[in-house]
Amino acid sequence: MSIRLRLALWYTAVLGVTLVVFSLLLYYLMAQHLIGELDEAISTRARHIVSTIRVDERAPPTLDHVELPRIDAFESPGVYVQVVQPDGKVVARSDNLGGQALPENDQAISAAWAGQGVYYTAAVGDDQVRVYIQPLVLDGKTIGFVQVGRSNGESYAVLHRLRLGLIGVGLFSLLLAGGTAWAVAGGALKPIATITRTARAIALSRGFSRRIEDTGSRDELGQLGITFNEMLASLEQAYAGQQQFIADASHELRAPLTTVRANLELLDRIGNNLSDGERDELVEAAAKEADRMARLVADLLSLARADAGQKLQKRMVELDRLLLEVFGEAKLRAKGIRLMIDEVDQVSLKGDSDRLKQLIWVLVDNAIRYTPSEGEVRLSLCKDRTAAILEVADTGIGISAEDLPHIFDRFYRADKARVRDAAGTGLGLAIAKWIVEQHGGDIDAESSLGKGSNFRVRLPLMTGQIKESWPNSAPYELASKGSIAYLESVEKAMVPRL
């Protein structure tokens, strides 16, 4: 069942219940009003008859000694009058009763004996009559009863016409309400139908560039259309990014795979005719390309986990120790490049230790990769009241102003960087940005061509955190004795593995 039909049925059902309740209440009130008017009319007439009876005070208090008025004077169409003795004998009746008499009611007679006027309903022929019985009391003794009855036919006719009117109006109202609800619901749900058609067309064609026409309405459904268009724009951007990502990944993987395959084919064809040195060169080249593919796959896996909404496992981390670990490891790789620490504050924050170390490694490796020999790479870690500030600066080739806004995009590498070193995957800075964002921080870069680059990361500290700062130490050679000893132990531990 469609939403439109359900809404129309619900609206009609609610109106139907309302009309039934209203009709029953109106019918009940009208019936009570008509019965009240009828009762008032016959009781007034009965009391008037009683007031016109003349009693001979010298005679015994019996109905035989009472002078009754002319009963026919009180009759009218549909109104019946009779006077009865206590034993039920009719002593006078109106002519319109003919040979009939108003039926008695034992309960009404019993109540009338107590001196009360009583109403009851009886049948006279085929007519339903409302009867009022009024006792005749003389000297405190009931000597008879005056009964006045009036036909309910007129009241029943009014109620019958009211029933027909209510039923007719109710049915017409339900049909009108149902049709109106169907039309209104159709118009109100038209944007949803449009969204459905657009979504189905997009699903079949993957045409995320399609949009829903803006009707100008700012109600809930209008807002739904605007939100759907925003979602389509986001999907279009994400889909285009995915397509570009796949194309870039395929391109990046194709080159090392081609190199590895070419080297292996060369070894297979003429390997026996090559010298040991030439074979070693081919194997080493294939191994380097395999390492590059491994790094690329690892980076792709990290980004895939990021896109899947992977949450980091955070605990208290000594960021300064991670920086020193990376410094010790990177120093062995920075051949011909002067790697220095300008400043290190003791910083502890809540984060993922492995990812934060990966962040530092990405920035340091990027600086080393694009800094020529005899250049410098400087690291610093300080803090203010709210954040830890990590900076990695180099004197490398720099980044042009037009390339700078895109350096955190996936697979984006400026042309000069490609010339400098093609071994990178183009994903490092994208991963670094994701790690920073997962820790609630931000990252930015400043660079000039030929002058170097400076990457700055701000990571929020825990509220109320207070730490002592290490003494500032301009070059690494002036760092504290504790940090020097630690770095020397790192270097010694890594030398056997090189």
C-alpha cells in the first residue's frame, strides 16, 4: 500500500470517527431536547387540567364528588387526556381516544400514589405515546389521576430526518475528505516521487551529476530536496574521487609491475649470459620496485581503513619520545642532509602511538626525500595552553603556490617533486592529514620554490594538562644529555640491522 493511499485512508478514518462521535452526540442532544419539550408540554397540560377541577368541599373526598372540566377542550392532534379513579376505572377521556384508553403503568401509578408526577411511554394502537400522570389530591388523599399523553410521532419524524441528514452529510464529507486527502497527499508527496525517480535513474546510470529541480518551497519536503541535491553533489565528488583514485593507483602500480616483469623476463632470457654484477643490478632493481609496491599497498590499505571509518585506539602517548625515536631512525637515512632538533617540549596527549609515529615519519621522510645534499631538515615540538605544535622544516626544492593547496590530495605530487624522487607513492601527506584529523588537530604547510617547506601540525592537549618543558636546544648537538643518550642507544640498536 502506497504512502499516499495510507495517508488518504488515515485522514478519512480520523474524519469518519470525528463525524460519528459528533453525530451521535448531536442526535442524543436533539433527542433529549425533543423529549424534554414533549414532557414539559404534557406536564403543563396535566397541571392545567388539575387546576381547573372544582371540588365540593362539603362532599366526601372522592372522584364522584369532583366536577371535571370538559376533557375534549384539552385535546389536540396527537394529544390524549383521560381521568381515572385509584382503582383504574376511567371516568373521563378525550374523544380522540375513541374506545381506547391510555395504558397504565404499575410503576408510574405507584410513584403517583406518593404525590409525584411521573412520565412513561406507552403504545396507543400503532402510535408510541409519551404519558404524564398527575395525581389528584384532596385533603391529603389521592382521589384519582389525570393522564395526558402525546404522540412521539412528530419527534420521531424529526429524529428520523436528522439521522438521514447526518448519514448523508457524513458520507458526502468522507468522500470529499478522502478525495481531498488523496489529492493533497499526492501533491505533498510529489517531491518524494521525483526523488525516487531521480535516485532510480542515478542507480541505473550512475549519473551523479543529475539534480532535483528546486521548487522554491522551504517546507520539510523542500528541505528534503535540497538535502538530496547536496547528497548528490557529495556523491558525485566522492565517485569522481574514487574513479581518480583507482586510476592513479592503477597508474602507480603499473610502473613498478612493468619494471619487475621486464627485469624478470630479461633474467629469464639472457640471465646466463650476464655477469654477476649485471644480474645483481637487475635483481636489486626488481626488489626496489617490489618494495615500492609494498609501500603503496600499505598506504592504500591505510586510506581504505580511513574511508571505512576506522577508529583509532587512543591512550596517553609521550609525543616527545615518538619524535626522538623517529629522529634517531631518520638520522641514519638522512645521508648528506643535516637533520636537527631545534626544540623539544615534554608533551603527553591522548592518541594512537603507532599512527602518531607514522605521522612524524611521513613528514620527516617527505622533508628528507625532497631536500638536496648539504641541505637541512629541522624538527621542533612545543606547546601552548591548548595544543602541541609539531614542525618539520626543510631547505629543499619547495612547492609552488599553485601546487600548495593540493599537496594533501591523494596521489598528488608536484612535477618537480616527481623529478626529484619517483619512489614516493603520493599518499603520505593524505595519510598524515587523516591521522591529524582523527586526533582532532589540523595541519598546514608553507613553502616557496627553491627555499624549502615548513609543515606545522597542531594536536589538542587534554584540558588542564601541565608539563615541564625541556630546555630549548637549537641544534641537536645541544639537546639535553638524557635525549642524547637515548638517541645514541637507538642508533646503536639500529646499526646491526642496516
